[in-house]
Amino acid sequence: MQKRRNVPITDARVWARENVITIVLAVFIIFSMLLNALTIGAVYRVREVLRAQLQTATQNVEEFRKQSVRYDFPIKQSFPINTSVQIDETLTIPINMSVPIRQKITVPVGPVDFPVDLNFDVPISTTVPVRINRQIPITTSVDLDTSIPLELNLGQPPLGDLLRKLEQTLNDLLRQL
């Protein structure tokens, strides 16, 4: 085994040992400060990118809120109809005509029968009320093939209110950055 040499402790050795520790600590402090400065710089760059993105998002929401959406809603469907219609009505039918009478009749006058020829026209001018009281069943289907145009103004409630709140939230967040 080797014996340790006893080296005398001198002021120069103590000063060198303290300076080495100080220099190492100073290097670590400078490295830490440099790392902190880089981190803070990165945070500021991220903050500026975030501010730009929030401004763009706020502008996009504002422009979106000012737009309207048009959509043609297609409907292609068959609707069955099964019902009955009650008709209770009186119609007045006008009759204007002439009825010809051509006939031979025998008229008894006492014990003798006389033959009589009838040859004349009977004019008829009247109105006849006709009452209709009936229930008519109807069974069918109606095919509907159309489109309904829909136009939604995105600035109107309720969607407009929601977009306005989103825009306000983005502006508040932008002010806080």
C-alpha cells in the first residue's frame, strides 16, 4: 500500500481550489442564464405566433359571422292520403226545355169513345233543387319531388350569438397575451 503524501496546505492551494469552484460555479451560472435567455426568447416567439394566430382566428370568426349559407334542401317522398270527404249540399238545377207530346188517346163521352190525336209541345221552365248528402272516400298517395331553398344568416341568433361570444373570447385572450 502506498502512503498518502502529506502535502502542506498553502494559501496558494486554498486560493486555487476556491477559484476552481468559483470558476465552475460561474460557468454553470452563465450557462444557466444563457439557457434561461433562450427559453424566454422561445416563449416570446411562441407568444407572438399565438397572438398572430388569435388575430387571424378572430378575423375569420368575424368574417364567418357576416356570411350567409344557402342550401337547397331536397325532398323526395311519397305521402299517403286516406280520408273521406263529407258532401252535404243542395244544388239548384235550372230546366228550360220543351217536351213534345205525340199520342192517340180515346176519350169516352157517354156511350161513345172518341179518338183524339195529341200533337203539341209543352214548354217547361223551372228550377229543381237537388240535395246531395254523401260521404266520398279518398285513398291515394301524393309524390313530392322538390327542393326547398334555405338561407341561413350566420349573424342572426342563435348561431350569431354563439359566434359573437367566440369572437369576444378570442379578443379577450388576445388582450391577455
